[in-house]
Amino acid sequence: MKMTLLGTGTSQGVPAIGCDCKVCTSSDPHDNRLRCSAYIVHKETELLIDVGPEFRLQALRNHIKHLDAVLISHSHADHLHGLDDLRIFSHTRPCDCDALAFPETEGNGLPIYANANTLQDIRYRFDYLFKPVVEGGGVAKLDFRNCSAYNGANPIRFGGIAVVPIPLQHGSIEATGWLLSCDAADGAKHSIAYLTDCNAISEASFALIKNNCGTLDHLVIDGLRVRPHSTHFSFDESLAAAEKLSPRHTWLIHMNHDLLHTEIQKYIDTKLDNFPLLKKIVQNGGSVSPGYDQLELEIPTR
């Protein structure tokens, strides 16, 4: 199973429009952060987490030609407003450029998993998806599914991947993280937890991850900046959450343009003495680092 981080930046993206700071003008590709999204591949299964305004560019860059389902964390624009670009994967009639490669979608369309509040917002903002197609137009054919019907005992299953929705708090919004698990090459369950956009994780959600992850190889977690924020984890808060989960590798995402990639790594390194479990993991070959666009996280499978 492989997860590619398609974007690791905050809602503005990095570089931010009109900004000439050292991060926004950096020549280091690690400092170019598109809006957050992730692409997962395991054998014949292909999944997407979030579909922001740069999804078209992300899909072209990564040669994404098929999706089995999309997992949406919440309805903020930077995680949702590329929804119309799903039309090529789930349209109501053949694609003009290649009808054989993209035949008309059968059944109810591409499955979209999110919590009830997010699904309600999607129906409001993208109401045209539910109206008759006008002449010359076309819309994505999407099958909305409430992820709250699933849990550790009843995960969402896609081929060899089991997905457990993880409730998160993003300010006043109820967001959703995702625990993705598979049987690894050693025959045991291994997992990646993807927890973007949150400023609080309940003890119940921590337990949900711990009780269902087997071995947690990768934790991808919101980490906006050093300074506190009302709806996002600061770097220290991200590290505190990682300390509770003790993954083999921790990756911060949703970063703003306060610090260069290299500066974030230096900051993390200076803080590890405050997090003894993470420090021990690093000493034994693990890592705690800022994520970056196009980073590939793998779990070797048979």
C-alpha cells in the first residue's frame, strides 16, 4: 500500500498569492505546498483523500486515471472545491476525448464518504449535481455515503484496504480523519493514519486508532505552525498527539509559510527531548518530520 501526499499546505497554499517571504520565494521544492490531499494505491484499489482546488493539477502530475472512492475530511474549500474535477472519473456520459477509456459510469456513481454535516454542505454548494443536466453540460456522478455508519468493527473495505473513520474536532466543525490498514508482508496488520485539519482529538478517537491499527507505520497529522491556532494543531500539539500514538514515522502537514522545510525539521529536532517516546523511535530508525508534496509513504505487502 502506498500513499502519496499530493499537497501538504494550508488553505492559501505555499507560495501564497502576493507574498514575497523567504518561504514563498524559496527554490527548494519542499517549500512548494499545494492544498492537502492524498492518493492511495494498493494492488488494484485507488483512493483519494480530499479533493481541493488544485486536484486537477495533482491528478495530472501523478497520472491518476481511476478512482474507486473519495474520502472527504470536511467541507472547507481547500479540501473540497475540486469536486467538479471528479467528473472525468464518474461522469454521466462518455468523455469527449476518449469514450472507450472513460465509459459512462454505471450504478450510483463514484462513492464519496464523509460525515453527515459534510455531505449536507456538499449538497448545498454543489446543488447542480442533483439537477437534470442541461444541453451541452455534464456533471460528476457521485454516490454520497455517510461514513458514520462505519467503525473499527465495521470498516469501509476497498479490496485489501480497511478504512476506519476517525472523528476529529476542527474548531467548531466535526471533521474526519482516516485510518487505512492492510495486511503487510510480515502477515500482520499495518496502518497509515491521516489526520488533517484538527485542533483536538478525543480520547475515544485515540483509542479507535490504537485498537485498530495493528502496527502504525505512518502518522500524517495537521501541524500548521509554531504559534497556537484556534482550529489547527501547532507543531508542539502535533508532536503531543504523535507521542500518544507512537507511530514509526510522523509527518506534519497543512503547514503555512512561517518556516522553511529545513527550519521546521530543526524545530522538531529541538523539541524531541520533550517527547521521550518519539525520541526513542527516532533513535531506533524512525522519523518525525515535516511532510512535503509528492512524498510517498509505503507499507510493503505480499
